[in-house]
Amino acid sequence: MSKENKILKFLVSEKADVNETERSIVHYASTKDIDRDNEIILPEGIDLVNYQKNPQVLWNHMSWSSAITTIGKSLWQKTDAKGLLCKTEFAPTSLGNECFELYKGGFLTSWSIGFLAKEWSDSDNGVRTFTKTEMLEYSAVTIPANPEAISLNFIKGLKSDEMREAFAGKYLLESVDKEISELKSLVANAKSESNPDIEAIVKAYLEKELADKFKSIKSELKSVKSDVGKLKIASIASEVLG
């Protein structure tokens, strides 16, 4: 594992302590329990110095998105025997308001920290313990970190345009990117056979697959009124088929 890779750790916690006047909640962003990756983050080893200079709270780690996905700010962070305890104040935006209501109602209960691993140790039973880390940010997240677990109906049911935009971009188009990568590999393998007939068959098949796939994706994006999916099937097909 590279020490410079950003690592994400998801936590499903108990219902947060809500302050409706402040529009804030107190919650754990991380605990030192063994997670589903068989790893532990020691709270006393979390470096918060750089994070505290710009303590933003994001939606689903989407700092790279063209849309504004900051949902609030972290008022304070404390490490205790259990983990990293934080107080989040939600921004007065449609995205921030929706997240606050979802957490207040117990519909969202998950958080995730993004961090750099500095030092760690591995035990004989296969458990990796991160002894020193630097937190980069923490995010409000849905329970599943798997794109396949997010349904179109769920996206349509979200109230704010920002949240629908974020989900449409992350989960719908991310799956397309993965398929494009797989298709490129398939075409490259066909070309390596130096058989014009095989290449022609593969191209014809992929052209149909791409057209059907992107027609479906464009329809889904249109149904959630998202602008992130302004895809050009012809140019993407050209890139894939080379």
C-alpha cells in the first residue's frame, strides 16, 4: 500500500445528537472498531492540523465535482477512546438542508473519512492497524458504497437538484466509465489477433452495445434532470473503437 494514497473508511453509527437551533449534529466520523476491510484506525494517531485549516464537510467525498458538494463545516473534532467525534453544522443550502433533515430523521446514519496513511502495522491474524494518519476530509455518505446498490428511483426521490446531480454523476456515469474501459480492452484484444473479420464483428457488436447503453443512460439522466450526463455517443464510440 502506498502511503500517499487517499483511503476512505465508512462508518454506520447510531442516530446522531441533533441540535435543531444550530442545525448541527454531533457524531462519530470514525471509530477504532475493526472494519469490513479488517482494518483499524487508532483515533490517537489521527493528525487534524491541516484539516482544521479548512474544515469542510462534503457529500460523498465529491471534492472533484463541478457542482458544489460542501454540505457544511466541522465546528470541532475530538478523539476519545472510541474514535473521532465531530460536530457538523450544515450549510443553509438545498443540499445542506436535505442532508440535515435526513440525518435528523435517522434516514442517513453513515459517515466516511478520507485520510492518508502514514504508519501502520499488520498482526498475525491479518488485521492492519493504522497507527498514524492524516485526515483530509470527512463526508456524509449513504450506507452502501457500492454503485450497484443505488437505484434510479432513489435518485429521483431526492429533493435537491444538487444531490440528484451528484448521484447521477457519481453512480450512473461512473458505471459507464467502467464499461468503456472494459470495451477498450476487448477491442485491443481483437485487434491483436490481426484478423479483419474478428475486428469487424467486434466493432459491429460494440457499436450496438454502446448505442443501447448510452440511450438508456441519457434517458435516466434526463429523468432526473441532470446536466452532468451530456454525453456524445458518437465521440465516445469513436474513442473506444479507435
